[in-house]
Amino acid sequence: MPAAKTLLDSSVTSKNQSGVQSLEIGLSILDVLIDRNEPMMLKDIAEAMQMHPAKSHRYLVSLIRKDYARKLDDGRYGVGDRVNALASLGHTGFNQNNLLARLTQVANEIKDTLNCGVQIAKWFSEGPIIIQSVEPDSPISIITRIGSRMPLTTSATGQLFASYQPDVIIQPLVAAEWQTDNEAIITEKWQNFSHLQAKIRTQGYATVTGDMLMGINAITIPVILPQLASSAAKPSTSSDKTVNEALPLEYAITIIGTTEQLPMSEQHNVVEQILAIAQRYQIA
């Protein structure tokens, strides 16, 4: 099989270049899932790898933990959200442009206009993760490391995503951030958080003022892709909970700055500037 052949070929070259064999095996299993392009039973994966099913299962467990694979209810295995995210960055249908490149262009123009840090986040099963950061040309720069997961309750990025994802997904994630088993406290916090979700959906963006870092403000807007504009990730004037269920959000852009760089008293004007830039690139 092609995947097994790749693995054998890599062992031949290992005499000249050292590597991590277990990683290569895991990636070969991922190759099998990608090449098949449909969910597979464990026995079929093991057969393709010429490997005992129990050993294949151990590698699949690790791939699932890192969200590169997933297990379906019927027991079959398929590719995970991270693989789909990587695919979306390299193969987009928007005028054949690379999506991340377009979003980075937007981020750079926002950075030049506002002289603030800008970051791009994508939603994964564990929450929003930063996939690109643009640093401003100023002595003071606040930027988040690529690969960082943003908290849902205290970051503008997280709050925006939490307002456009189904509550059944968001509730356990925010409860974990609150770090309490007290049901009364969780109920009260969720009620307050629901009000925040409604406000964010109504205004179409999220803001925080010093919630994560003292003296640092942030504004996050949703990225609206052309073919989804009529049904998903579109800011709504309704605060109805059913809106939340219907509008999953994949990407968002966050602007970060000091209270001087990004004064909240000017947030409406700042948002208008951000949206004007995003609309020129047809992502808002």
C-alpha cells in the first residue's frame, strides 16, 4: 500500500538522516485517512498500514487527542478539524486566493491604520486558536503567540466565538474555565454570560478592557466568508438564542492595544474603520 511504502522508504533514508520513527508512523496513518478521503474502520486502517489493529489504535488515539483525527459514532475514523483547517488555508474557493494570505493582508492594513497588534483566530473543538499575528511598528507591542488557545470568558476573541457557536458546545468549555463544581455559581455565571452573548450578537463584535492584561484593550470582529454570508457568521440584530445555534463562526480578527492606542471611548469609530477595511477584502 502507498502509506506502508512511504514508511519503508523513510526507514531506508534514516541511516543518513535521523528522525522520530513513531512520528513518521503516526503521520503515515494520517496519510491513509487523508488519501481515502472517507471514514475508515480500524481493521482497514491496520490493513493499509500492514500493522496490528491494536498498535494502529494507539496511534489513532494520539491523533484524536491532537484533533488530527476523529472517531465517529459508528466506530469509523476520519480526519479531524486541524487537518480540515490546514486544507482550508491552502485550498480556498474565494477567487483562488489563499485565505490566510487574504486575512493577513487585512491584518496588516488594520495594523498600519490603527498602529495596534492584530491577530487572526480559527475555531477548533477545544476553542479559538491564534493562527496568525501581526505586530505593530511601535515601541509598545502586545501580541499573542501563534498556536495559543484564547479563553472564552476573558478574551474578546473567545467571547465572540462563544456568541456564535451552539451553547451545547460552549457551556462545558466555559464551565471548565470557571473552575468550580458549585452548580449555583455556574448557573449564575452562565446567566450573566448569556446576556453578554446576546449583546455581542446584537452589536456584531466583542470588546474587553483589561480583562486579560491590565491596561490592554481588544476588539474582535467576525470574518464573514462570501458563500457563508447569507446563512452563517453574520452579525445579527437579534439576541434570540436560536440565532446562536444557526451561526457557527470559523474565523475572527482581533485588534489589541493599550488604552491610549485603542481607547474604548472610540470603539464605535474603530469598529467602523476595521469593518471598512475588511469589506474591501470581502470578508465582512
